[in-house]
Amino acid sequence: MEWVKIFYDFHQRWLAGYYLGPILDQHRDQAAAATADLGHEVVAVELVPAGAAHARMLASRPERGGSLSVIEGDFYRVELAQTFDVVCYWDGFGIGSDADQRRLLRRMGTGWHRTAAR
């Protein structure tokens, strides 16, 4: 699945990280940042360096109502040190085979989600 990282690297460069701009307002050009702006504590996993850098820039904005932490990594391999009340997956379903998607959903449901991980 190395092509996925190459695809999202190009995706980030082509769209300059603003592909959600028309949906969200001009100050919230990434879903994770928008969620943090609404007062939530958010941990974002970004695959490509440009996406991670963009998210970190958004995380540094002083108007943030919640918090945004950014981890650069592959969500199929990343090890998260905590569990979460809510796990969201924006912009990526359909990447990989059906088996890959089921593996990711199991990871999200049994490893990352707080109530399931108990």
C-alpha cells in the first residue's frame, strides 16, 4: 500500500491542504482543526509530512477552543498511547482492500475507542 502515501502526498500538494475550505469556514480548513476549534480534544494521525505540518500549523493558532495534537504516521501501524471517547476517520475509507478496511475498523473499535478497549 505504498501508493497510498504517494497519493496523499500529491493530494496535499495539489490542494494545499484546503480541500475542506468550502465546507468549513476560512478559519477551519481541516476537519480535525475545526473539531478542536469547537472545544474538543483532538488527536490527528496524518500520513504525509505536508499534511502533518499543515495540521501542526493549525494547532498552533491561538483561537483554538480545545486542543489539537498531531501524529505523523500510518493509521495501520501507529501505536496510540491513549483511548478515545470518539474515533473519527475523515478522508480515507476505500484505501486498500476490504480486508485492510476491516482490519482498520477493528483497530479503531477495539483498540482506540475507550468503551470498547475496557
